[in-house]
Amino acid sequence: MRYVSTLGGVPSVSFSEAIAVGPAPEGGLFVPESVPRAASLATDSLAVIAARAIRPFLEGDALERAVHQLCQDAYAFPAPVVPAGPDTEVLELFHGPTLAFKDFGARFLAACLSQRRGGARTVLVATSGDTGGAVAAAFHRRPAIRVVLLFPLGRISERQRKQLSSFGDNVSAIGVRGTFDDCQRIVKQAFADRALEAEHGLTSANSISVGRWLPQVAYFASASIEHCAKFGEPAGIVVPSGNLGNGAAACLAKRMGFPIREVVLAFNENQAVPEYFQTGEYRPRPAVATPANAMDVGDPSNFERLRWLYPKRHELLREVSAVSIKTPKILATIRDTYRRLGLVVCPHTAVGLAARESRSGSFIVAATAHPVKFEEIVEPLVGRRIDVPEALEALLCRPATHSEMNPTLDELRERLALRPS
Ligand SMILES: *Cc1c(COP(=O)(O)O)cnc(C)c1O
């Protein structure tokens, strides 16, 4: 399988080459040249179904032979499906080390990069909170990889800051005196600086990397196969969406032929994509803040991948829909879900559950994070404390250290030149 850019114009590359560079040259996103068909719909463990689903994407690549091992490593924790009311199930994607679905993709990418031959790489990531922790946990102590995380000082939660700055070793966290947009800008400038890129072997671990995006197909494949085996018919899938990586992966799983009836992309008040479904016009906006803050994205970067999956608009509208959920409804859904079912959900998962209410048929709703990560919002609504899982407790107890810098490429250049201690 070869990889091409959504913008076209650059020669195709192998999977290993695509993950070594992150974004495609000229700012496009890598996508596979074609959509492979699912080879088997037999039930099995998550790691085995993952290997079956992912193997065609590695065909002909140096990593193809390692696919089972990569999947054992990345899918080392469960993704259980739990009932959540009539015709509704929740797919819990938050049992990894940082309690969010991003752990799966980050671990797969980390496993791939540490198998890869060739020199050491520096993974450079701008984070508004959750991505940094997942990437730090996934890459911690992997050989020949160094991780540099940039986060906006004072603009992420205390728990998020601890999560990403308590690893140490090959992971450095840098607090930038500025906003998330400043962090993202310097990261983009660093990738555009050929000399800097070559000197440090820079690569990305954001969802624009195919190595983080493609493995997300696996849990949708597995959950849809399970559901079909149990109930004899395919379920729809609801995906709480921000940058649209996870949602586009669910669409890819459907296009591959896994038994998914339809995909519902659930957004908060950032509604560029729902508007596109209505009008056919895509108009990105500045992000607005909501309680589902990991989904506060005004211009989702994976939108290009959705367009690539559905070049024909009528096919997109037949298989996929998009809904926007307002903030009061998010809060009411957290409260009502606890009252009716005794189930405590995070604000992102609540967006998904609210979107499910507007649809008929059986649905699997992706639960993207553990509610304890958003306890300031969730605890007052459900009127009780949420227990902190052991894995997080252990992490929060470790000493956390970060350095600080001004938001300029020159300062980043200096930091990169320092070897980690
Ligand atoms: C990142 C994130 C999302 C959004 O996922 P995308 O792939 O960016 O659409 C939703 N919920 C949580 C908890 C997240 O961390």
C-alpha cells in the first residue's frame, strides 16, 4: 500500500516513510492510495481484529511482518462495550494509561516508530492538553525516540499539566508563554524549516499522522463485529468529534466493509462540519469554548480525509450524518444519563449520547474519555465524587517538571539543540 497526499502533487510514499515525516509536504495529509476490503468479519480479541484490519495498510512495508506485535503493544488494554439504555451501547475507549481514546493511536504510532530502522527521531507535538499526555505515555522510554511537547503555560488543567510533565527520561515538556495557537504555529514553522527538520529528524504525533489515524479503525471494526454477532444486524456508530480523526476512522471502517449501518459525527457548538452537511459549503471558524473542550476545533484538520473518503456528496449523505449539540444539552445529558442509568459520562461522551437521541435504530456511542478527567464539570452535575483510577493516581503522585520558553522558533531551536539529560 502506498500513501498519497490529499492535496496531490507529491510522489507516493510507503507507510514507514509517511509516519517518519508526519504531515505530507506542502501541508496535505497522507491517505492510503485505496480503501482495502475487510478480509474477515469473524469475532476475536481486539488485538487480533486490529491486526486483520490494519495489515492491508502495511502491505509491502517493512512493518508488515510486525503487525501482530504492533497490535499486541497498542491494544494492550480493553475497549469494552456496555449497555446504556434501549438500543444503545457505549464503547469505552478510556482504559489506557491516560484514560482517553488517543492512547490507542499514540501507542500504535510509538510502536511503529521504535521498530523503524534508520536514525533517531524527535517527535514534536503541540498540545492543548490531552494529546500531550497520551503521546508522553506512549513514547516514554522507547529507544531512539525523543519527545518534545509544547503546551500553553497556564492554559491547561493542573491534571493535564501533571500528566504530560511527570514522565521525564526521553520526554521533555515545555510550557510556552502564549496560547495553543502559538504552540501550533512554532511547530509548523519547525516542520517547514528543512535544516532543522533534517538535523533532528522531526516527526509529528498529532492526528494528522497516518500512524495515529489508521489504527483507530480497529476498535470500530471490533465493536461492529461483536454487535453484529450478538444481535444479527449492524449498528450505527456515533463518534464525538473535534479534529475529526476518530470520526473519519469510523467512516473508513464502514467503507472497508465492517458491519456499520451508518456513522453519526457528533459535534459541540463548533459546527463547521454539520453546516457542511447541510449546505455543501465548508466554512471554518475560530473555535468556541464548550464543556467538551477536547472538541473545541473550528477548522478540523481531518476534514480533508472525510472528503477523500467520500468524493461523491450523495454517498457521504447516504452513509454519514453530522449533528451539533448545544452546551445546555451537553450538561443535561450528563445529569440525565446518571439519573436514568447510573452511568457517569464525560462531556464529550455526552455529546455523542445526545446526538444518538435524535436518531432511531441501534447505536454504539464512542466514549472518548474517562469522566474523572473532567471532574470539575461532571461531579456537580451527578452530585458525587468520581473515583480516580489507580493508573492516573500513580501518575499524579510523580514529580512533574517542565521548562518554559517564549513563543518563537529561535527559542525552540535552542531547546532542540540541548540533549535530554
Ligand atoms: C481528542 C478528543 C476528541 C476529539 O477527537 P477527534 O479525533 O479530534 O475528532 C473527543 N473526545 C476526547 C475526550 C478527546 O480527547
